[in-house]
Amino acid sequence: MSLSVSLLEMPDVVMAIILRNADLRSILILRKVCRGLREFIDINKPETHLDFVRISVNTESIKLDMPFDSVKYQKNEGGCWISGRKSRRKLLKNLDFMSVFLDDFKIIMKNQKSAVGNFQVHFHLFKDHDFRNEELLETKFLEMWRQSVQQWRHLIPVKELIMSTVSKQEVMSVLPYLDSEFLESIDMFDARYVESFPIDIDSITQLKQWKNLKTLKMNHLIVSCPLEQFSHFSTVSIFRTSLTGEELTELKEVFSISTTLTSMELTYSSINKTEICDQLGQPCGTHDEMTRNRKTWETGLPHSTLQISLVRKEKNYVFRLQKFPQPEAVKCPADK
């Protein structure tokens, strides 16, 4: 005769082992079975092991993508529609879609101890072809997001942040709440998919998360802060306005003083060819793999060599700098 034992009747040690080996989706389902299981899970806090999270936000809906499921929270006059790949569409009456998402996201992330390898946040909080109202449209969600994550007892462990944005307010609603001990890389781009757009990052560069980064890529977001703000990185790719002799001098100084920076790619809308050649001399002309005309230079730095190239790309100029250490001279042993 076999006896059936419910989960709640199992010893705590056994339940802890079960939860430790369960995936996140199973844990979320168990939380909804009954109050007893929900309380046990919340007290024991089984670790989640997410390596990928993507949040896509617009004015009408929020989509949360994870390895095991994709959940959409959609605005409705009577509440919030919620649907997923593995669940039927359901209307949560009298609930705001932003609040429902934030509550679920908190449950999902609060026990994430290891770093999420790829964490993506994509903001589209503006109406297409009507950018004037973007600040009004983004204010509500960003404020609700900040209030939610500020109540967490820990920062979000993330290794790489990929983000589409149109403002520093959006960046500042996410970046300060990521754990700087884990964060290594940021890949950021303009959410509008139009021509390059200026963004003020002065307050962003003061964050601990920024100062601990190793890799940065900002595509179609024009920055104007001093180049020394990038000297602690290993690799950098950014957009700037104009390459002048003064800018080139600053670049060479950054590479001279930095002990970590090995390469930079800077995209400019205009360049001063005369001032560049005054500093670097006449370039060598070659063709790159895309048959574009490519100008190259090489200049010396203390204990290293700086290789420089300039390529015209559509309406812009791509200026690349790579630093290579100079080989140490081999000393011959003295004759006895």
C-alpha cells in the first residue's frame, strides 16, 4: 500500500532540495498553488539562475522575455491583459499593466544571486514621428520603476547591459540599480532608429557602475563629455560631433595615460583633415575589406605604438585607434 505525501507534508530539508533543483518557471507555478507553498518559497528564497532577460517597454504594453517564457502585459480599459507563450491570455481586472509587470519582475529577480549574462532594456516611450511628448509619456513608468527597484534589498546582478534609449533619464532609471561588482559591458543605442541623436551623460559618468565598466558601445548616441571619461575602459565605441586637432591631441593623451585602454572607435559627422595631417603627417592610403578608401597612420607612445585608421562610412567618418605594446629589447649577456 503506497502513501501519497503532499509537498507541504515533506520535511523542510527535502523541500529545500526540490526547490534548489527546480527551474524558475516551476518555482513561480508552485508559488501560486497555495499560501503555504508561497510562504515557504519566500522564506527560503531559492536562487534563480537566469542568464538572459529582455524587457521591452512602450506606452501600451511591456514584454518580458526569459529563456523559459515570454510574457506580455498589455494596457486595457478594464485592467491588464497578460499572456505568455505557455499560458492563455487573461484579463486582470482593475489592475495597471505597469504595476502587474513590476510585481512579477520583482518576484523573478529578487533571488537572482549570480549575474544575468545578457540583460536588455528597450524603451520606446514616445509616439512615432511625434517626439515632443516623449518626456510626458516616459515619466509615469520611469517613476514607478524607480520606486519599485529602490525598495529591493539588493542591486540587480548583471554582466552585460544592452539598452535602447532616447534620454539620460531612461539610462539613470536602470544603471544605478545594477550591481557594479558584476557589470562589465554596456551596449547602448538610439531607440528611434533615425540619425544620430545627442545624449547628456555627465551624471551617468559619475556612477560607480560606469567607473567599473570594461567595455562600452554607444551607437547613434552623440556624446560630448571629455574623452578622459573613457580612459578606464578596455574597448570603446562612441559617436562624437567633429574630429579636430584639439580632439586628436586629447585622444593621444588619453591613450598615453591609460593603463587599460587598448582600442577606441569614434564616429564623427565631420573632420578637419588639415589639422589631422598636421599632427599625424600624411597617411598611407589602402582599401579595407569593403573597398572603402582607408587612411592609416602609426605613432609612438611611451612603451607602446598607436595604430590609427580613418574610413568614410555613409555620411560619417569612422576613426579607429589601437594601442599595441612595444616588445622589450632583448639584453645580451655580458661577456665574461
